Amino acid sequence: MKMANSRYNRGNVSGRTNGRPGPQSRTQNPRSAAGAQGGAFAGAGGAPGSRQNNRRQSGNDFRQNRMQEQQRKIRQAELRREQQRREAQRRARQAELKRRRAERLEAIFSNIKLFLIMFISAMIICAAGMYLNLNFWSLANRFDKNTVVYVLGEEITRDEARALNGNYIYYHRRYFSSDSHLWSHDTAKVKRNGHFYINFNTFADLYGFTVTGNAGEYSFITKANRDNSKSPYGDIVSFRIGWDTAVINGNTVRLPDKAQLISNEVWIPYEFINYYVMNMTAEYNSERSILEITPSDGKPVSTDKPLSFSLKYENPIPNIAENSLSDEILQLTDPVTVRALKEAKRQEELKKAAEEEARRAGVAPPPDSMPPADIVE
């Protein structure tokens, strides 16, 4: 009702009639009518100004309603801004959560990808290593040049080893037949003066040789070979340390180089196997760093079969009973007598060497070795 009054009485509220009467409302406000009547009665009774008071009241109501409307709009605007701000924050939080979730997923997938790459790389490297180990290194026979592998047998390929169904020897990235005997040495130890040496003691142990002798000379006696009528008592070979000769069944032969004594073991040039050991072939391959000793007939290696040398005694040595020897021979073959004779011989050689040295230096020989003086009559 107040707003209606304010709407239809704007001309009266403004008071700007310029001396003209304001517009009259088509529907008269009862309050205004009552006020008018009261004013009329008051005017009749002598009470002026009621109409002016009504106008003032209507203006105040209009301003108050307008202020309330503005405040309501302001509150609504603030509520809308607050809702927009909260919505923006909610969306920002959702976007942040999505971003973090995407980052976590990306990190997980990155780690999985890295793991797969590393795993596949490791598998490829392992496969390449196995391929090189089983193919290149074994078949190309690459090996450390500082080590020599000795094998009494033969080296075989990987395919040949597979065909044996595990009945082979895998040694230093190589495959050997199951009947092979292997050992290795340092190259600096086995190579002297350009010749490769073989440990004859190891070779003798494999074939059951009997070893005799002393620090200056060693003899190796093979097992008795009943199939060979020329050597029914076994063959014998002797090596003198520091000499380039050997005695095989009484026959003196020359070696490619001198025999050596290393750690109380006899080392001889490996060519001795080719020259004088029957049914055996020795070959050294510098590219493979391996010395192979194989049977010449191509049969598998058998250390149970007696080994013999190519040089034989012309006549079999008869078995001489000890009680049939004379006292002189028994005395000469007595170990004490033999040692005494060897010592006397050594002293004689030292004495001759001292005389030769003194003669070269121009010094008179000792009195016991001076020649007898001529007798002047």
C-alpha cells in the first residue's frame, strides 16, 4: 500500500508543482481520503497542513523502500559473488586433484616404462653375452695369451658337445671330449727360448710311469707292454737337466732345447712327443693358446693302455739275478761305493779346472801337480 501510494503520489512527494495542482490518482487511497477528510474537517475546524504531512510520510516510505531494495540487491550480488568464488575454488581444487592424479599416473607409467626398458636391455645384454660365450668365444677360440691350456685329448665344437648329451668337458669357455685330461700353465713359465715346454711328470703320472733319478738326471720307465715283444720290461727314457739330449732305451737323441727342472718336475720341449712317443701327436696353436696332445690313430685317449717310445733296444735286456754277480761288481754297484766314486770324480774335475785357470792366469800350479824336474848329472 505504501509503494502504491508512493507510485501514484510522486508529484505530491516531490513538491515540484510550480503552483499547479498535482495529478490526481484515479483510485484514492483510503488513508489519503481519510486524511483529506480529516484535513477538511480540521480546516473547517481550524487544523491546516494535514496534506503536507501525508506527502512527507509518503516520501520517507519511498526512500526507505528504495534503500531496502538496494540493500537486498547488494546482498544478492554478494551472495552470487560468494557462490561464484566457492564454485571457482571447487573447480580449482578439482583441477588440482586431476592434475596431481595425472602426474601420479604419469610417474607410475614412467617408472613402469623405465623398468621395462631396463629389463629388456638386461635381457638383451644377457642374451648377447650368452651368444658370444657359446658361439664367438668358443668357436673362435679366443683365450688369454698369458695362459696355455694343455689337453690330452681333443677340443670339440659346441654342436658336437650338444650331440654328446652332457658327456663332455667345458673348460675355459671351450668344449673337450669326455676322455680328455686338462691342465694349464702360465705362458712365461712354459715358454723358454722360443720353445714351448711340457711337464713330462704330469704326462708320466697320467700313464703310470715309474720315476727314478736325482736332481741332475731323471729316468721314466713305462709300464710293461706285453703286446710288444721288443720291450717286455717297459721302455725307459732319461733326461739330464740342462742338457739338450735324452737317452731312450739306450739310444741317445737330441732335443730341440735343454731339459729344465722346475719345482722338482722335468720340463722338456713338446716336440719330443711328436718325435719319439708312439701313437701320439702334439700341436701348439698360438691363436687358441692351447697345446693339444692327441692319438695319431684318431681313437679316444686311454691312459690304461701302456705307452711306448719309437726307439727300442736292439736286444731285450735279460733279467740278471743279484746272487749271480761277482763281489767286485756288487761292490762297484753298491750305492755307497757309487757315491764315493762320483765324489772322487767330481774332485778330480775341480782340480783340473783349477789347474787350467791357474795356467791361464800365468800362476805356477800347486806343488803336488808340478811336473817332475829334469835331473842334471
